[in-house]
Amino acid sequence: MRLPKPELRAMNEQDPNDPIRENAILPNLEPPEGSEAIRPEPAGLFLNNPVDFAVLEQLGGQNILEAGQFSFEQVVELCKLAAVLEQIEIWPYHPLDGKIAVTAFFEASTRTRTSFESAILRLDGKVISIADGRTTGQAKGESLSDIGEMFNAYADVVIMRHTETNAPEEILENLRIPLINAGNGSGEHPTQALADWFALLKWKPVLAERHRSGDPRLNLGILGTPGSMRAVKSFLLMALLFREHIGKVTVISEMADPFGEEVTERLMAADIAYEVSYDVRERLPELDVVYMNSIAFLGDSYKTMDSRFKLNAGSPLKESAVILHPLARLDELDTSLDKTQHNLYFTQAHGAVFIRQALLMSVLGRLKTLPDLDQIERSAAA
């Protein structure tokens, strides 16, 4: 349900007595005419379920390094706040006014870097953007730990992607402002996992609650290799927080052991049912959610999955199943699926801006800048 459209007004400041404006970006997020792609309404996550800011305040000043560092409650409250931020025009409240973020991308990126920078700019923060590691002192042999020391004086938060898995550990030797890991080699991509689960919680808001006896459980399918694909790994590790809602995890991979020792240990500790399969078509009809990726970063090169692991509009998907993909895609996810009811991946990509806004406001301690959320809820319910 959408917020009512207010009358046009001067765009420089928000008068506290003015109605809260609907986010101007919302029409751009709607699927094109004739498409059956899914775009769940954000209000389903926060109506009659206010954001618990005490939970989000726990993230203040924290480094965000891996999916497993979050609690179930933290992920849920971040998603609820992201749903609010998707619904309303937030820039008039200047949440990150006076804050500077360094987006330090030592590895190529489209969506992650630009969605972070969009999130910051729409919150009225400032960005120092490093789009190519070859333009930094590291190209001359400078250590990441020295770069981290310099960043302490330049910004309030660092958002870093790097080809080396141990890069966060190295920069944190001297970095004293919060670090957000935007992908480290074959390690993790925790904010991608937040975007993944934000899409799923909007699709099934019941996931934001504790599981009740008799409620159905989801069968998750993963086409990829959690041991070497960081987005897949972080998605799976965050899925363990929602294990009450999951019937089984099926990993479809060409590898005999797609997990690696660390992920296997966490799966066993979570006491969640899982299996490995090599047959995509045999398993698809039983899956409610299909998470897929094809690109793994190994050392200094990219490896793609075997061509057998592909989906198209003719694949035997369950009618109600949804597909998630962190993108970029190659030919493993055919464009014939883009306008079908299985497409949740565009919503997943769009929502990354809002979940990263929620995270940045929490980490930087700017939650108190938000408008009256009771008014938002009343407007959305009208």
C-alpha cells in the first residue's frame, strides 16, 4: 500500500509539520508493463511491527565483516528499517549530514559500489570514491595497513572490496573507524546477504517472525559453490539465522565438496538439513527459493560454473518459486526469466540501496535523525 501523494513544495528543507513524502524512486522500481516479475510492497514488513531501534543501536561503531556476525533480530530490524527507507523520501532529514565515506574498491564492481554511493548520497552524506585500486598507493607497493592509518583522518567509515581474502584483517591493523566489507576475495560479502534476505523478507514477511508450529518451511536451493563464491557463502551463512523457517538446503554443484570445512562446520552446528546434488532439473521442482551465481574469484582470476548449471523459462521450476542472483550474470540465468513470476533478482538488486542505508545509519549512529515512524505507519495503512 502506497503513501498518499503530498502537494508539491519547496525541495530544500522538510518542515516538521509537512506530511512525509513518498519516495520519488518508487515508480522506477516497478516492473515494466507486461512483466510478471515480483516487486513486493515494503510496507508489509513494518505495518503493525515498529522498528526496534535498541537492536539496531547494537551495530553502532561496529565493523561489518561477515554474515555470521549478525543476530536474527539485527537482520530483521535492518530489513524493517530498509523497508521504511524504501517507502519514504529520506533525504530531507539529512541523516548522514557531515559524514564522509570512503568507497575503496580494489576489485571491479558495478552494483555494490554504486549502490553504496547512492545510499550515502541519498542520505546527504559525502563520498570519496576509489573505483580502481591501480590509482592508489597500493599500486606502488604501499601496505593496506598504512592506507588504513591514512583513512582514519579522511573519513568516518570505509567500505572496501579487495581481491585478497585477508585484506580486511590487514587494513584493520591500523584502521580505527568502522570498516564494511564489500567483498574480500573468496571470503564473504555480508551486505549482499543482507540485500538477499531483505528481498526474501519482503516476499514472505512471516520470515521476520519466529516460526510457529504448523507454518510451512522453505526449501532453499543454491546453484553455486559456497566454499569459493563469497556471495553464495554469505547467503548460506545468513540463512542459518532463519533455520526455523527452512526445511532443507540443497546445494547443486559440480564439486564433490562445495562447502569447505568452515561452512560444513557451521551447517552441522546449526542442525539444518542439507544435501548436495549434481542434477539441476531433478531438484528444481521441489525448491521454493533458488539462489544462483556462476562467478567465483580464485586468487587472481575468475572461474565460472559448468555450462550444465543454467536456468531459463523452460526449466522445471515450482510455479511459486523465486530466483535470486547477486549479479553480474553470464548465460547461467537466461533473460527469458526476466519477465516471469520467478524473477525476484531485480527487486533484490534494487533493495540493496535501502538495506545499505539502514546499515550505514546504524553503524554511524544516525538513527535519531529519522522522522516519526508512527506517522509513516499510519500513512502506509491508510
